[in-house]
Amino acid sequence: MMSALMQTYARLPVTFSHGEGVYLFDTEGRRYLDGISGIGVNGLGHGHAAVTAAIRDQADKLLHTSNLYRIEGQEELANALTRVSGMDTCFFGNSGAEANEAAIKLARLYGHERGIKKPAIIVLEGAFHGRTLATLSATGNRKIQAGFEPLVAGFIRAPRNDIEAVRQIAGNNPDVVAFLAEPIQGESGVYPLDAQYLREVRELCDAQDWLLMLDEVQTGNGRTGNYFAYQGMGFVPDVVTTAKGLGNGVPIGACLSRGKAAGILGAGQHGSTYGGNPLVC
């Protein structure tokens, strides 16, 4: 029988029935070492007793109310994330792409508040920030952009680890308001950004009054040794996004901000129906 699913994935001919720790088991009873980890998601493995118990307990109580009301667990998680990251405020969505969309909107609003009519964001060659139209436009991969033109304007691309290229952009583009990058590029290959390069970007952002925004969707939540990769690099961004390992398979993403970035988004300027609901938090 033909599947009713849209064929957006070239799926492998295997179906998994359950998992235990680092192992997955297919419907034929074969065991696999899960090296994919749900595409960088299952940091605590499969069938983790504490995760399962927390989900079961919350599902018995309340799944969803909406962000029209206060959600105790959401506020507790926001406090924990801002504390561990050094940020001030947190917005919850359902994925890394949504977290990055929030960051992009935040940067644009920041620019408009400064009187810039067409705010621009510097992004890097080889970057991956998601598959929504704006995050796809920020992504540095023509293969996955093809067919979705016209892309969203307002992104200026630079080579990775080239501070002179960023300085040149700064000198020629007065509409730049932010710099967005992954500390370690993942989708284009494993390409770490140099810590010295990012520290110099931090200095340039301060001099130009730009926001430094880091996409830690893949590198966050302890994956590099620190909770966030930048914590081992000697600087702090203005905005950091994360997802994947944050929920261990439960769909959640977060956009964190501090200082001048923290109070930019106000009531009615951004939102999410399911984001940060009682179950995921």
C-alpha cells in the first residue's frame, strides 16, 4: 500500500519498535547501536526512566492550556535555562527552526527600533539554521534552497573564520544589525568556528552596536562539554537558540536573550500555540 506521507524524506527500509539506552530495536527484533541519536536529539538515550516518568506524570495532569495563561513548569524551565546560559529572558517554540525564527524577528525589530528600515543579518557560508522560509534563506546551502525562491531578503553571507570579511561588510553595509552563526557547523560537515574569530566578532558587534546571535540548536545542552559551546570560548552572545537535546525527543526549542536584546519582543509581537506547554516543559 502506498504511504499517504509526503515524500520529503528518503526513508530507510527499517521500522523501530522500541529503544533502550543507546540501542534501538526494529520490528524484526534486531538490535542497532543508535549513532544517529534522532539527528542529535536523544542525548539521554531511549527509555530513560526519569524522562518517561516525568512525561507520564504530566500527561496524567495537563497537556496543554496555551500561553494565554501562566505555566508553572515553563517559568521554571526558563529560569533554569537563563541561569545556566547567562541570559535574561527565554521564548519557547517547538523546534530549532522556530527558535531561530524568533531570533531573526528579534534582530529585525531591534533594527527598526534603531531607525533602520531594512535590517540585515550577517550569516556564514555552509551554515544551517532550519527549513522555514526565513531560516532557509539564512542557511548557506543552495541545494536545499533551490526551488523555494524568492528567498527572504536581509541576509549577507560571509566566509567562516574570516574576520576581515566581516569587517568589510561592516564598512559597506550600514543596515547590518546582527551576526548569526553556529559555533560548530554541523549540516555542512563538522566545522568548528575559531574561538579567537568569535571573540573578535563579539568585539565588532559591540563596536557596531550589533547583536551577536548563536545558533546552538545542535551544540547546546552539554554536547560540547559545557552546557553551551560559547561557554568554553571566552565570550557571551546577546542571543542564543537551542532545541534538539533540550527535549530528548519531546518537541521544544528556545530562544534566549540578554541585555539590550532581552526586552525587544513584547506582547503580540511573537508567539507559539504549543510552545512551552505543560507537557514539554
